[in-house]
Amino acid sequence: MRMRTSTSRLIVTLCLYPWPASSQTPDSAIEGQVYDGATKAGIAGARVRLQCRQDDPVFSTTDVSGHFRFDGIQAAADCRVRAESPGYMSLGDGPGRTGGGSGTPPIPSSPVFRAFWELRRYGVIAGRVLGADGFPSAGTRIEIYLRLPKGAQRPPGLRPAPFEGGDFQYWPLMGGAGTDERGEFRIAPLAAGTYALCAYAQLSPGPGNDPNYRPTFYGNSITSSGATPIELAEGKEIHGIDIQLVRAVGVTVSGRVLGLPPGGEPRLSTGVAMWPEGENHPLSTSSATVTGGRFEVKNLLPGRYVLAAQTVKMELPGPPPATLGAERVVEVYDRDVGGVKLAMKPVRDIPGAVSFENGCEVKTLTVWIQEPGMGGSISADIGKDGTFVLRRVPPGVYGLGLNRAIVRVLSVVVGNRKVDTGAALVVDGKTAGPLRIRAACGLMQPQAKRKLP
């Protein structure tokens, strides 16, 4: 039996806001049409569900033109209408979502509320995963990423942990998929778009849970830059998306972390992480705990790596704050590397301000920075005057962004040094700020689609 990410029936929700009881009588009605967004034709046989307050729901089915109607609607504070039809998803649904929609206020002057729903056919990506030996890899997890231009509005259904490549960001879908006993997978529902797929067996029962199996992108690449994009048109099914997992034995990097506080502080914990320089895909990171000032990171392939360390204070609630940090580059060849040293430095507070080129107003805005291999991010709310302070920032190389999809960064200045848009923000022992961000409202123009850089 093939594994699916969700059912084949998609739901769109419309919240009907309160309107004066005087405009509603027992003869009031709600009517509308469910139609195909591509052909503009009504969808016959769609099932429509109406529920007001805590009353039992009532149902209707669209006619040959996609029309439906509910009569005898009583005054209510809140009503919800859902329309569903096999093979369709709503225009407001994100990829992989099973529900969504938008709200439209009723028309108080009319006893009949009218609304129209645009549904679109969803697509499917199907294939299989093989082990390095060519046999099917059962129980292998598939991570799905939607490619969007940097600054593009993000649809629902995506996790806030993208990786970047060229002019694009790759956003992971909520949930995921897995292979069945034949190594096959079927991913649905998916909106039209460009996707990247990554299979990884280390966290799955397949191929014997061998730690030497590497996260492998479609295109049989272990780096995100080598992934082959998948162009999915509306309502189409793409088959034959086969991934053969890469198996490679790595080496060990070991060393010491200098400048740690004296022992005896049980709430302090230090860890290290290593990831290929220039690679910001989260599955490319290897990590280890520092014990007695020493660390050992295993199973690394040859290449140039970023090695970072952080000491955090284990406090509850919330994420543990960093107290110390360090970062350096390490070259890894085909033999174990020993004697690597990292010198810890104190964290820093970095003040800053955001100003807008076109004078737009954003009521709530957050600035964040994130180091690709360390996980998590450091964020700060921006005040009404545009100022913020990023607290407890360890030394490192960070990506920077603003949390609203409609806001894009135009320029960044740290102290007297300008940082190219899209370039990394370097924080070291000399970084004191201020961090000045120039931004604008409005989305970037879509970029031409091309192969992953």
C-alpha cells in the first residue's frame, strides 16, 4: 500500500462575520457557486457544509453549474461554510494543506448572502527511493520543499525554516512523506509550483538505519546546489521521480574548546556543529557535545567546513540563551583531523534600526538572524520608532531577514560597513553595531525559473 500525505478531498472554509439580526429573517439565505479556477466552469457535485454557532451542520450539493443555496437561515453570530470536491484544493490553500480559505463580510442590506469559491486541481509527485545497492528503501522519509523567489509572499502550509540557493528560497512543507515496503512514495495534494525533494534514511528504519547513508536530493546529489527542480503544473501527476540514496563513509574531526568557564556550573552546556561552507540545508549539519573541553564530530566527508561552538544556559521556559560562542573554518580530507582548537568569546548585544524607503507602515515586525548550521534563530521585535536590539549574539556568520513576507530588505549597514543584500552578516569580537536596515513594502518581481544554482 502506498503512503500518502493526506486524503484526496480538499476543504475550503469561509467565515461569515456577524451582521445585524434585523437583516436576517427566517427566510434569509446563503447561496453561491463553487467553480474551477482554470476553466472558470462550475464544479458539479461539490459537497457544501454549513454550520452556525453550535447548531448541527446542514449540507447541500452543487448543481450542474456549481450553484448551491441554504434557505431559512436564522440570525447567528458566526457561520462557517465548507466546500469540498475530490481532486481540488482552494486557491488559499498552501501545498499539502487540507483546509483553508478566506473570509468575506456579509451584505447587511440584502437578505441573501452571496459568495463564490475558486478551487484548483491539485498535483501529485510520485516515485521511489532505492538504496545504494539498488534495492527499494522502505520507510525512508521524504522532505518536500517549495521554491519561491526571495521576498515572495509565502503561502500557508510551509514551515519557517527555508534554505537558500541563488535568487530563491526553498520552504519545507508541513508534514512530509515516506516510502512504502516497495520504496515507493506519492505526495499529494500539491499546488502548482517548483519543488525540490530530499530523501534521508538516517532517521528512518530503511536501509538498516546505516549512518553512512546521506540525505540525498532528487538528482542524486547530497548538496542542495545539485538538486534537480521539479516543475509541477496544476492538476498534473508526475511519476518516475526516483532517488538513489548516496552512501559514503566519512572521517572524524576532534579537538578542544578553549575559554570555557570553570566546571561546577550544571546549567551550562556546550556543543559544536559542523556544516559544509556555503551549504545552508539543515540536514547537512553534524553536531556533538563538548565534554571536559573536548569534542569529536564523526562521519564527515572531505570538504571545507564551518566549525562553530556555543555555550548555552539551560533555563526554563524558552530557548536556552547563549553565553559564549566561537567559529572557524576547517579543511577535511580523507583522514581523521585532530588537534582542532576553538577559542570562545562572549556574546554581544547588537542594536539596530529599520527604515522604509517608501514610507509604508507595518504594525508588527520582527528582525531575525540565523546561522545555517546551529538551528534556531535570534530575533527582536521592532519598536514603533523602528529600533531593536538583538540580544546575546555569539560570534558567527548569519543570514538576516524580516518576518513579514511583504517586506523586503534593500540594504544593510553594520557600523560603517555596508553588507551586500543577500550576503552573510559577520559577527565577531569587534562587531558593536548599530545594524541599520533599509527596507521596502511590496514583493519582489518573480525571477525566471531555472535549474537550482
